[in-house]
Amino acid sequence: MKAKDKAPISDPTKSELEILQILWKAGPSTARFVNDELNRSTRKVIYMSTLKLMQIMVEKGLLKKDESQFKHVYFAAVEEERTKGALLDRVIDTIFGGSAGSLLMQLMGNKKLSKKEMDEYQALIKKISEQ
């Protein structure tokens, strides 16, 4: 089996997650587009660094590459929800001792939540408790 056909061998790093976020939102894209988006929305990075990281991500199984065109197009090889879920599970296990409730309490105490978000969480909690 080729490296690019394998399942991901590790969790994405912070920089890899930034690239995945762009590809999940924009869909299949060139390395130039991804680099431009990183420069616009995240931080200044040089094109060759972005390209090299994306090539490594292909080897790790996080991205796939369509080489049928002159400009290679990259797309996420991992599902957004599954990746986020696995990372969240790891955070819950390592930081909150496996307690999703502790994570929720931390979120609810966080002053960064808007009134609307707080209302949505309270409605969700009420809905879950009624089941």
C-alpha cells in the first residue's frame, strides 16, 4: 500500500489543522490558494513551507493530491467531524480526566461565550435531560 493510501498515522499538528480547516471550508485547492488563505487569515508563511507541509500531510495520509492537472490540487483525506471528534476525545481524556462534564463546566464558565451561545447550550442540556 502506498503511503498516500494509508490511514493517518498521527493526529494533525496545529499547522496541519490550519491547512485542513481551509480545505474543509474551501474544498479541493492548490497549495498556492491554501498559502494565500493562511497569509490572509492566520499568519504570514512562505509558499515553499506551505507546499512542503502539504506534501508531508499527503505522506501522513491527512491529504490526497490530484496530479491529473498541471497545478496539483489537494483535498482533505480525513473527515472534519471525525478528526475533530478524535481530537476532542483526546482533550477530554488528557486534560479533563475523561469527564465530558468537566469540559462542559469549563466551557460554561468561560467568559468568551456569547449570550446566544449560552442560551443554545442551556436548551441543549434541557433537551438531553428530557430524553
